[in-house]
Amino acid sequence: MVKPAARKKPEPDTDAEGRILDAAHVVFVRRGTAGARMQEIADEAGVNKALLHYYFRSKSRLAAAVFQRVARGLFLRVSEILGSDADLDDKVRRVIQLYLEQLTKTPYAPAYVISELNQHPDRAAQFVEAVRQIRAQSLNDDVLDTLGKQIRRRVRAGEMRTISTPQFIANLASLCIFPFAARPMLCAILNFDDRGFTRFIEERKTVLPEFFLNALRP
């Protein structure tokens, strides 16, 4: 009796894993974990579905990899700026510029992260781990410690209202992220089309730094 031919494993492809992760990023951020389909990811990456399972085993593993990637993308460079030795006002301007430019390129990222944290309890642990890795890999001192010292110095000098470091970070991040997380609502209220929203964000790059810094001045 002739034995059936052994099933071949997918041929390793040095670029395939990266293409799959890039494609999954696009699909998961656009549709969320629940709405994403492995076949759509395979089509986006230009590979067959067997190769997705070869590299990531399951949809849940691929979703976790994408979530870690998006979370790091949102916070890594911001963390580097806040933990640097730059002047506090300069940090605020640079963070706002970075956030608005990055979120213009990936406008669905904030809503995706919030949705994943709400719908998948295990994402919270993944998010904490992503933040921990960012802080561990930073060449600067601890971000919160460095920023807190700068804020307290400004408060003691009478140059800034008293504010805790967590409130400072939460206010700064919220003012940047909210327009993207609430884009459909804002566009409806303010009667923006896509061009109108783009102009609004460009204007915000100039308006927001002064608004934030003026709110902190005594």
C-alpha cells in the first residue's frame, strides 16, 4: 500500500511574520478582535491562512501581539520625551506634536486600545506589561520620578499651579487623544468632514500647547 504523502509545513519566509503582523495591525485596529477574521488578515498580508497559524498559532495570540504593538506605539516615544532632561514646556510641546502626528496616521488606535481593555480583561495585564517594558528599556531615569521633580521645582518657584504628576499626564494625554477617540461625535457636533477634521487637528497643534501651559500658570 502506498502511504499518503506527509503534509508539508509552510516554507519559512523571513518577511512573512512581519507582513502578517503589519496586516493584523491594520485589520484588528479597524475591526477589533471580535470583528477581525483570519482570512482577511491573510489576504491583507498576501499569504495563505496556514502561514498565519504557523507563526502565531491562533487568532488570540495574534491579537495579543497586535495589542502589545499598538500599546507600545502609543506610549514609547511619549515616555522617552517625558523622561528626558528637556525643559518642561518643551516636553509639553513635543508630546502634543508627537501625539497629534502619530494619531493622525493611526486614528483608530485609541478607540481600539480602550475597546480591547473593556472587552478583554486579559488585555489589562498585557497593557501593564507593555508599559513596564517601555519604562525598563528607557535610557532615562524613571519617567514619573523625573517629571514629578520638574513639576515640583516649577511649583516651588511660583511658576506653576500645584498639580500631581498623574493628573499632569492624564490631562496632557486626554487632550491629545480625545478628538481621535471621539472623532465621529465631534464631526457630527462640529459639522466636520474629513478635511475639516484634518484642519482642526492642524490648528490644535498650535492652540493646544499654549492652552495647556497657560492653564498651569499661576
